[in-house]
Amino acid sequence: MINSQREQGQIERRLVSSLTQACETAKAEIVGFSWLTHEAERHAFPGSLQIIWVFDTRENLTRALETGQGKRMYQLSAEALKEADVALDTVKAHVRFDTEEECARVNGGDWQSRLASLRSASR
């Protein structure tokens, strides 16, 4: 549990920086990977933390997972969390994958709406 707003802000800045590095690395290495984001409920951090890796198409996401790139994304996530001093027991439980294609089909390209609906579904 995080003690103060100041500490929360420091952790958030470190996390954004380290995940940005992970994102740039993945863009250079993984075909079809577009971007990533993260979200968490402050009162339940770090247990509520989710890192979402977004691909352009379902086909590219499937290909990446089938060729072992999922392991690389878990590794990059773990490295980013370690660099940000965020400790989690199992990184895999805090990583999800999604696609621009699916967001466009289901949510009309509205990522705020998509993330909110996924958040509600996971509760």
C-alpha cells in the first residue's frame, strides 16, 4: 500500500518512464505491436495494476504470441516494474493484450470506453 500522494506520484513517474522504455523496445522488436498503457486503482496499488499491450490487428497479436513474443512482453513488463520499484508476485496476472482492430470493432475506436468496459468485466 502506498503511504502518500507524493509517494504515489513518484512511483507513477518511474512506472511511466520504465514502461515507455519497454514500449519503444517492443516497437523495434515485435511486428504489429503499437503501444501500451497501464492503469490501477490507487487505493489497491500495486495489486490492481494492469499493463495492456496493444497490437494493430488480432492476426499480428496471435502471431506474436505463437512465436514466443508473449514471453518477451512479460519480460519487458517485469523489467519495467523492477526499474520502477513496483513489486508483484506474478507479472503475468497483471498483463493483458488487446488490439486496435478489436477496439474499433467493439468500441468505435474509443479506448477510454474500451478500457472501462474491460475493467468492469474483470471485477
